[in-house]
Amino acid sequence: MSQSLMPEHAPFVVVAFLGAAGLFAVLAGAAILAALLRKRRGATWLAAGAALVLFGYAGAVLLASAAGEEKTLRRGDRKYFCEIDCHVAYSIAGVRTAKAIAGRRANGTFAVVDVKTWFDPDTIASFRGNGPLSPNPREAWIADGLGRRFGPSPDGMAALQEERGSPSVPFSRELRPGESYVTTLVFDLPPGIPRPRLFVGDPPGIENALIGHENSPGHARIYFALE
């Protein structure tokens, strides 16, 4: 039976980040102004308040990371990402291996992975409508049981484009509610790679500072099994 992993408390997480960032900025700015006006006592209290907000939020991020569990999804399972007013789901649509593609040989073995992107129409905010969505940037790599990471192979992707006569659909392509597309990725994996799993997620950015996000420091990640 397939499962779907939705981002937990996404609106609260965003509001918490914006609220903490705004409060910190106000307190820090007020502390600087008080210091310039030589209001030392007020500046000290305001700076202490700003530090409390900063360390309190950082503590919440680390606690959520410690509570996070690593998960591995199977074929047909969906991993959801919040786009604020809707959700986009990713799943494995197909996996194959090849020693060569369009005459280009792999250093090890090419793993060709089809990733389906789906705009879930049941997650649309009431005010959104049927307008197109450009998904947030995504990155993809394969991790093995030794902790190594393997990004898409430039040679493999070029060979795939030569074989098909067109490039793979990028993760950034627009889609409307209910629409989907498949992005094909090619990885050049060494022989005997143990327990390869695909990661599809957000690249490093503001997500690293969100409570409970898999990119936050020390948080476990969600992978796809490559069966």
C-alpha cells in the first residue's frame, strides 16, 4: 500500500520563522538605536531580548531535528513539498540500469531514474484558482550505505538527450492543478554500490532555518528506494 508524506504544520513553520525573524530584527534595531542614543540600560535589555529570540528559535530548530526520523519511500509513495498555497508531490515512476546510452559507456553503471512531479489539486488554497505553478528549485542525488553522494552524470544526461532527441523535462517546468510530468535523471554509479537511495529535495537555502525541515541542521532526510 502506497503512502504519502506531507510537510507537517507548514503554515505554522513559515509563520514561526517570519515572526522570529521580524521580532529579532525589531529588537536588534532598537538595541542599536538605543546604543547610539547612549541609553545603555535599554540597549542591554533590548539586545538580551534579541539574543533570547535568536537562541530560542535555534533551539526549536535543533529540537525538531533531533526528533526527526529518516524514512525511505517505496515505488508509488509520494513525497510532498509545500508551495505555500498548494502542494507538489514527487514519486518514482521508473528505474533502469544500462552499461551504455547512445553509445556512451558509463564508468560504472548508468542508473536511469524517472521522477514524477504532480500538482495535487486537493491541496489548493480556496483563493488560488487554476493558475500555473513554477515549483521551487529542487535538487536530486543518490546516496549509498557508505554516506557517499552521486549527482546526475553530465555525460549520462547528454547521452540521454542524444538518445531521445530532446532534453529531459526540468523540475522547474510550470504545471497547473492536476497536471504532472516526468523528469529523467541519469547517474553513473560505481560497481557494487550498497543500498542506493534517491534524494529529491530543496537545495540549501532559507529552508535550512525552518523548524522541522529536512534541510535543517541534523535533521534526518526522506529518500526513495531504488528497487
